[in-house]
Amino acid sequence: MAYNTGSPMPPPPPYINLADQGGNDPMNLHPPSRRNLPRYHSGRKKGNECCKCVCWFCCFIFIIILAIAGFFVYLYVIYKPQIPSYSLSSFSVGAFDFRPAELTLNTKIFVSVRAENPNEMIGINYGEGSSIVIAYQNTTLSSGELPIFYQGHKNVTVMQIVLEGSHPYGSGLQKAIEESSKSGSVPLDVYVKVPFSLRLDELDLHEVKVNIHCALVVDSISPKKKPNIKSAKYDVDAEF
């Protein structure tokens, strides 16, 4: 059995008007705060521009290489270049004197170098800075220079060159040369450096240096007897 105490039930809690908390100014109502999310920009456009630049650069390089190759093909077809040849045609000794008191060797050697230009439309300019050296067992005997001149088309020129030297020598050099002369086989090394440039019509191209090594064998190396060339082997390389 329930008893009523006579106390009324408590009323529900009143609703709060948000406008009352902010005063009469409705602008004081603040919405819930929001956090701004960072924006990420796509790099696709920048990457495409870089790819285009690289492609244009590669195309430009390819066009330059193609143009240069075409130019050289044109020169080859029109001018038909051929490699000039060189050979030692004669060898003679004017002086070959050992001086034991001074341990020096005085020499004077005459050589003839045959230069052949087989080209029909290309000339050759022989410039400054050439050299020719004759050595025996890595000891220099004589040295000199080639003349400066222009060699025309389909031309053969024989250059008469005088080589001289006064060099110290070791105690065994004289004996080695005398023994080689008695056996009739004197090995010599002839080193030639020739700077030249090709001329196409009126145009002179870039200078090239040709290095020639001739392994020469003569039967003697004495002014009393004219030496005979027994063999000659040539090695040629170029410096561009």
C-alpha cells in the first residue's frame, strides 16, 4: 500500500536558451570550431614539364649529331679522303765520331723521307713543331726537323733532311755498335712527329699530329761505307 507524502514531483530542468548565454547579440553564437585540413597539390604538372624539357634536349642533341654525321658523310663522298704514306727512301752517314776523352758521340746523318699524297681534292699543310730522331738502344744519335711546306693533290715529295747530334754515351755503346756493324745488322729506331692539316679547297681543317715509328735495320753506320737499308717496319698513330 503506497502512501502519498504530499510532496510534489520535482519539475523537469528548464531548457536553456543559447541566446540568453550570449546576451542579446546573436553574433556571439560561435559554431563548433573546425580544423583546417592541409591541401596537397599534385606534382603531375611539374613532372610533365620536366619530361618535356628532357625530351626537347635529347632531340636537339640528336639533331646536332645527325648533322655532324651528315657533314662527314658528305666530305667522304665528295672528297674521297685517303691516308698519306711516308717511307724512308735513303740513309747516309756524314760523321759518326766517338770522343772517349769527352765521352760524347758526334753524328751527322742524311735521310730522305718520301711523302705521298694520294688525294685528288685534298692538300696537306705541314706545319711547325715537327721532329725526327734516330736512336740506338734508347740512346739518341741524331735529331732534326722536317721542312714546312704545302703538298698539293696527287703529289709525291722527297724531303732531304740533315740530322745532327752531340750526345754523351756510356762505356758499352761504342762496343755494341761496333759488334752490330761487324755482323752487318745495325738496328735503329727512327721517330718522326709530323703536324699537318688538310686543306679542302680554301678551307684548312684542324691540325693533326702523326707519330711514326720506323724500326730500321742497316748493314753499317759508318761514314766510310754507304749504309744499305735491310728492312724497315712502320707503326703510325695520330693525335687529334
